Amino acid sequence: MEEGMKRWEGKVAIVTGASQGIGSAIAVALAKSGMIVCGLAKRKDKIEALRVGLLKIKGQLNAVECDIGNEQSVQSVFVWIEKTFGGVDLVVNNAGIFTKALFLDDNNTKELKNVIDNEIMGNIYITRQAIKSMQARDVNGHIINICSIFGHNVNQAVPGNKPMNSLYPPVKHAVKAMTECIRQELTYLATQIKITSISPGLCEGDIISTCTDNELVSLMPKLKPEDVANAILYCITLPDGCNVHEMVLKPMGEFV
């Protein structure tokens, strides 16, 4: 895998939701592998603190403030990246928002729209700009969408208990479907740009593990954020003619 990462040394990566958990592990792994990483988050202070501890590495980590649910904010970031680094070669769409709101609850429309804006529209804004950058420079880039096992099933309710939430599985199903739709668009455009959906099971520090007080979730085995980062390194080191389109990661013993 280390040999395969040489092609990415000095190349530019965007990681959304890079301030904690899976996102920060991915950003660190890519920077240590020699990439110029732009870690995006609404608040960049945590990424900046992470960057300070990564000064003696092959690559670099840049803390970038961005509201991915706002198209103008995304466009401004890409303008800065184009001027500063020349363009984008790899994107990891990791940012996510968790809400306990249920569809039948009252007075939560704004909260639900916020999740959709970030999980779905934010993914589209980032991916669209990134592919434009890759095409303009004739780059065989790669888009990685961090999905979830809840993009494959909706097993989140224990009989007799209130469901954890209603919107997380639908948006993750959407991300999985979007990955295939974009793959078809890229094929039509005759590009060599790859796109991959990675669906982790429960993971330490992810939004489900940290935002729910469900006792069952706390007892379940979990992946480490570094497990997801290593899966990404594997996917991006495969030969040009081979693409991992979809990957599911589960901790040993998980029963979801």
C-alpha cells in the first residue's frame, strides 16, 4: 500500500468534517502519506490544533473553514484551493450531522432541512466542484463518499423503544444511490475519475456513538477511525483500471 501511495504524494485532498472522529483520522493518514490535505469544517480550530502536531511529516494539513451546506461557501473554498495549490485530486465526503428528530415530531422542519443540506446537498456541491477541477486538469482523481451501514438497512429500532432517529438512514441511502448515479455520469463523460462509497459500521467517535444515549449502542463493538482511514488508503492505491465502488466495514462481532 505504501508503494501505491507514492502516486498521491504532493497531490491535493479535501476531507470534509475533518475536525474530529473519522474525518480527522482520514486527514492525518493522507497527510502522513505525503498529500496536501485541506481539512474542512465549520470551525477550524480543532483542525488547526491537529495540524500543529503534524509538522514533521511528508505532506501537510491545512485547516479550512467551510459550511458545506452553503454552496457559496464551498465555491469560495475551491477558488482558494485553485489559487493556492492548483486544484483538487482527491475528495473524501465525510461531514455529517445527526439529529434525534423523528419525521412525525412537531416543529423540527428546520432541523431536518439542515441535515439534508449538509448530508446530501453539501456532498453534491463538493463533488461537483471537485470533478470540474479534475476534468480541467485531465486528472484521474477519486471521490470517496463516507456512507454507513444504515445506508444498507434501517435496523435502528428496538421493539418497544423509541427509534434513535428517522433521517439518518434515508440520507445515507441517498449517499449510496448518489455514488452510483455519479459513477454513471462519469462513465458517460468518459472520464477516468473514480468514485467509491465506504459504509462503516459503528465506529468510535462517530456521530451515532457520540450523539445517542442508547445503552445498546454503547455496548456494541466498534471500529476505530483509523480502520476507515486505512480502507481509504487501500481504495486509492489500486491500479487505474480497478475501482472499489462500494465497501462495507464492520467491527468483529457486530450484529446490526
